[in-house]
Amino acid sequence: MNPAIEWRGVSKSFGSLRALVDLDLAVRPGEVFGFLGPNGAGKTTAIRIAAGLARADAGVALLGGIPSTIPASRARAGYVPEDLRFPQGLRLEEWARLQLDLRCADASRLPAAAERTGLAGRMDGELASFSKGMRRRAALLLLLALDPEIWLLDEPTADLDIAGRELMENVLLDAKGRGKAIFLSSHILSEVERVCDRVGVIGKGRLEKTARPADLLPAPFLIDAILAALPPEPASLLGGRAHVVTREPSRLRVFVADREEGNEVVRALEAAGFAPRETVFRAASLRDALGEVSR
């Protein structure tokens, strides 16, 4: 299956800042791909280049095999930025129909999109009066009405409440089931775990790793131990375990295969004179692993 979205050797700099360095990445139809990394890592730049809103210094981004610099490629894609801006003085329905007209798109899906996003009763409302969360729903409404093959979403759940985030997750999973190729950036790692088939970790413009969310976990469980002081070399103390994550001066977190290995960690700490004040054994999450892969 040919990629729906692809970056081939894409690099981009802003002055002395290298925002992207030789990015190679592909997303297939029917796949949700999550792009993870700290602020300034290059996530938004990659999305904007794919959306045709920024030009790469080197390499090419492709939508359906067509360079994103060619307008015909962008007709297949829908882009929702993190920073949403709407014109003043327009009602939601006026704005949505105007956007559909500009794309020469059929407006027949608009009523269903309004129902799906919970905005059917707000179509006469002025966009300027909408809260940030309602504006995010309005952007989703337009995306559903356009129904493009490719979705490019920068922080799609920003400003949404719990109900809005649940709506977004359901919409993404439904779109995936209909064969859409979805590329999104997010800081909400629990949501990424639930909706993404693969994730990529980017740091300082360089793609560090791509994997299924579960494969980013060094082990499925975690021992979270509170100590009076951390041992100077925790990995050596724990028998050379590579997957030790420290977050705070008084906390040690260790990925383990099962509860028995977790008990071994506690016994090793006790034998070395670093008996934990408190321990918690729990399932590991992508939030735990992200520090491990991007530190």
C-alpha cells in the first residue's frame, strides 16, 4: 500500500535554528500516526510543510504521492492548526459554507457534521462569541464536512474539555476505520496510546524513533518507589537493569516485566540500605516511556 503522507529527506531551518533535519516518515491509509516531542522539536513545522503552508529547504513532502507544494495535492487533505483563528462577524454556518465553497466541496455532509460535533444548535452563533473549546469543535465540524482522505492535525484536543476529547477520539477512530490517513501531534500521551497505531518521537528536529505505542515501553509494568535518597548508580545497584527512570531526587521508577521482578527491585534497594518509604506497582504508560526515549 502506497503512503498517503510522506516526508522524504525534509530539512528546514529558521536562521540558525534547525527545525527539521532530514525527516523521513510515511503514514499509510487507515493509520493514525502520533508525533511526539517537546515544544520546539519540529512537530508543527513538519505538519505545515505537509499542508503546503511552509516550504522545505531540502527534501519533499508528499500527499498521495504528489508534492505538497502542488495545489492539487492539498485538495486531498484537511489541516487543523493548534492556533485557531476565525474571521470576525461570521456565523458558524456562514463560515463553514464559505470554506466549503472555497474548496469546491459538497455541503451535503454539513448537517451530519453539525450533529456529530454537538453544534447543530449553534450554527447561527457568531464564531467570535465561541469559547476556545467551541472553536475547536467548529474546526472539527468543517473537517467532517470536507471528509478529506488525509488529516493533518496539530494538537487536535487543545482547549477541549473531557467530553470534547472523547468526541475527538471517537471521530479519529471512526475516520481510521473509513481508511483516512491521520497525522497528529499531541502532548496528551494517554490519548495517543488510545488512538494511535504508531508514534514518532522527535527532538531538536531529528526523528529519534518510530514504533507502536506498546513497543516504546521497555517493559509492561513499573515500580514507582519513594526513597529518602536515591542510590548514586541505581542501574548498577539493580543488577544492571537498563530501564531505570528517575524523575525527582526522592523518586525512583523502574520498568519491570512482572510483579516478581518488581519485588526483586524492592529487595535490592533494601539490601543496599535504600529501603523505599512507599512503593507502587502499576502498568507502565507512554508518559513513563517518553522520558526514556527522548532524554
